[in-house]
Amino acid sequence: MDRTALAVTTAPGADVTGLLSTDSGALVNTPFSQRARFTLEATPSGTNPEELLAAACASCFTAELGARLAAAGHAAHSLRTEARVQLIHPGGRWTIGAIRLHCSAIVPGIDDAEFRAIAHAAKAAGPIAHALLPDITLTVSRHDRVVVAEPASDPGLRLRP
């Protein structure tokens, strides 16, 4: 099975810009730019490979974790995974220094040890993780229910029971 994407630029140079499309149609003529890779822009000029890698890591891990939890008889109410791709510039060459995943999950009825074991197995098993050279660091937190903050009369916040 192949998955494809097409990137096209008509003005290659120092500040490459172009359009990116995927065969699934999830991305259609989505702008990308060299500037978006290495600077934080007030108005982004498009996506970039590192952001797309973060999206791939987050979605791959979340899907794998959800499937493994279900196979173990635990229905996740929600899984929220943030992926952070760290770019570093040692010796004048940009490279990915690390990928960090943090998953916050609402999974009632599972103990923390089993949840962590399933989460780490999901991290190791995902096809995106296998394609990457840097080690992917994972932290997880599990909740039995949604924690909702309500306004308080004092400067702090109280949590609803």
C-alpha cells in the first residue's frame, strides 16, 4: 500500500514556497514555505515538513493507542496527543533533535501501570515511529473523567467534583 503526496514549487530559490496535496484529499494545494520552517511568523505562509511530521506522529500514536486500548478491553473516552518536533542547528545544519509526544487520555477502569504499558507499546509499534531515526520520548497522563475548571471568587481556580 502506498500513500502519496505531491509538493510543487514554480519559484525555487532561497525562500521556496509551493503547494502540497495528498492523494486522500486531506491536503489540497496547501501552501508550504521555507520561511515557515525556520521562523515563527505572525501570519504563517504555510505548513512545513516538520509540522507535518508532528501531525503524522500524533495521529499515528493516537490511532495505535486507541486500537490497543480497545483490544485490551478498555474504551478510551478521549485521547489527546501533542507531538513536538524539535529542530536544532548544530554545526550550521538543521536537523531534528528530538520528537516528544504527550498524550492525555480519559480511560476509565484501567490502572496507571497497565495504561502506561499499553501506551509505550503503542509508541514502539507505530509505523511512523519505525520510520524515524530520533528517539521519540513519550509522557502520558490518564484520567477517569473530564476535569472542568470553574470560575472562583478568589484568584485561584476550583475543580468541580
